[in-house]
Amino acid sequence: MCPSPRADAKPLARDLDAFTGLFVSSLYGSLAVIRNGKTLAVKIGAHDFPGRLTHWSADSFLITFENPDIPPGLLTFAFKGGDPHATGFDGSRVPNAFTTDYGHFDRAE
């Protein structure tokens, strides 16, 4: 069962396109965030392993996968220097839920 956001979750303040792009991590490799209509999806690594992003609060999204053996996690996107697109994101666990921390990713150059 996927965790749910807290009742005081903040609404999405940016267009979904602001979160799209290619991001890289020294541990996980590449992660592409793509727009899929009114939602966001991810493709991870050289084999484009699929996942989905569900808005959680403000600039944070819950990342989930179809495979129930892969725990979800939170991705909180960063925006720096007035750039309208995310410059990276940090992973974290959802408190009191079986989730994982997916670490730090930077926007690919």
C-alpha cells in the first residue's frame, strides 16, 4: 500500500514541465522525468525502467513502480537562480512508511 500525503500538504505551485528533464546520480545513473499528459513518469537507467511520480506536497513527488518489491520514495526538486526548470532533486523516505531514499540527482548538462 502506498503512503498518502499529510492533510496539510501544499498544492503544486509550478507547471509539470518545470520538473521534466534528464537527471543523473553517481549511484543510480540517469533518471528522465517526462510529462505523460497530466502526470509525470520516469525512465531510469540505460533500459528506461519505468516509474511514475505522484504529487505529494509543494515541489515533492512520490516515486512508485509497478513492481511491489521496489519501495516508493519522495523526490523533492530544487530550483536555483531563477531557472524555471528543476536543477536537481533529493530523495528521502516517507515518515512512518516502508519507503527508501533515492539519493541526490543533478540536472544533466
